[in-house]
Amino acid sequence: MGTHTGSLDPPGLAATGKDVEFDVREIIEFRDGLASHFRVVMDMTEFARQIGAFPARGSRGERAMARMPRFQMKVARRR
């Protein structure tokens, strides 16, 4: 748990001062006994929900976003 006090990648997520909590996975790849790659994986959608940059789970906004790709495909097929 922490407070969103600084900008994050992707750019555009400015600090909000809101409390956030999310799971992080650290993946370390070793070669010849040494760490050769290090990755950090987190659920950016859940983070965005907590700072108000993404609609709440099950909300009308989330349902509309879920339907958007289907709508885009229908429009693309008509062209």
C-alpha cells in the first residue's frame, strides 16, 4: 500500500495523492549464475481504477469500454 505521489509510465498519469494498493510480480532471469533480466509486472488497470483514471469494476463506464472493440470491428467491416 502506498500513496500515488509521482508520475508513472505510461506518461499522463500525474500524481493524485490517492492511496493505492496492488500486487506486483518481480521476474528475474538468471544466466550463468547472474541476473540477466529483471521485469516488474503489475495490473495497471487496477491501479488506474484506484486513482480514478479508469471506470470502477462493473460500472456503466466499464461495460461501455468492453463493448467498444466490438463496435469498432463493426464499423471497420462496413468500410
